[in-house]
Amino acid sequence: MSELIDELLADARERMGKSVDATQGEFNSVRTGRASPSLLDRIQVDYYGSPTPLKQLATIHAPEAQMLTVQPFDKSSIKNIEKAIRDSDLGLNPSNDGNLIRLSIPPLTEERRRELVKVVHRLAEEGRVKIRNVRRDVMHDLRELRDGGDIGSDDEHRGEVELQKLTDAKISELDSHLKGKEAEILEV
């Protein structure tokens, strides 16, 4: 195969890998019954009119296995942080003493575990869509190379076959991360 196809496949491999890594990072923000600062990674706070990630506005610690503390850098943002946490899909009820927000992580009920599994499945599907979008872009580039006369149709076909193998491998890697996270959530 030509160097052009190899470059496209290398780029696709890198972009698909980043999609898998990003999805795995989102999996870490879904709670499993243990307190982890990454639990709050997806929370966006309305900070002076613009959505800002919580971790840019506060330090987050896990002093105990079932407790998180959030210490805002700007004390005036504490109400907005509290509201963002309460409105999130995490099901946590924050309490604040004016300086620090405490989040007690209750043990998960069976119903809540099933809801979290659905959240994780949705995140996994979003990751699969990202991978397929990379595949679509590279397929388009392969067609453009063929139409431009840079590669022949046989080379295009071989490139598409390799791209499909890569796509299948990355999706199965994502699915294995999903199975692991699902088992972690359902573990009592």
C-alpha cells in the first residue's frame, strides 16, 4: 500500500485511540459506590455566565471512602457549585458550611446501579460514534485520493479493509472497558 494510505491509517489509529481514552475517562466519572475525585469531572458550573468545569473552580479531595470534599477557590461561587452538583445525574446531595462542600456518597441501591449502567452504556455508544466518525472521515479521504488519481481502486479497497479492521479493534477495546466498568458498578 502507498505511504498516503499508511499515513491516513496511522492518523485514524491515533484519533480512534484518543476517542477510546476519552470515553474511558468519562467512565471514571461515573460513581461506583467509592468516593473518587474523578466522579465530579463531568460537572459544569455556571461561573459568571459561562459553563466552567468544576475542577477549575475548586480542589476536590476524598478524605474517606464514602466522602468527597469540594473547596472552591472563590467563596462566592459555592452556591453555584452546590447547585451544579445537585442538578447533575450523580444523585448526590451536597452540604456546605460556607467554606467547604461535603458530599456523602451513599451506598448504591440496585435501582441506582441499573441507572448508572444505562449512563455508562450511553457514554460507550457516544464513544463508538466518535470512532465511526473517524472511520467515515478516512473513508472520504481514501475516495478523494482515488478520484484524484493518487492511488488505484485496489489500493483504496485494501485501505478500506485495513480501516475496518482498525475500527473493529477499537470498538472491541471500548466494549471491554465497558464490561469492566459495568462489573464494577454492579459489584456489591
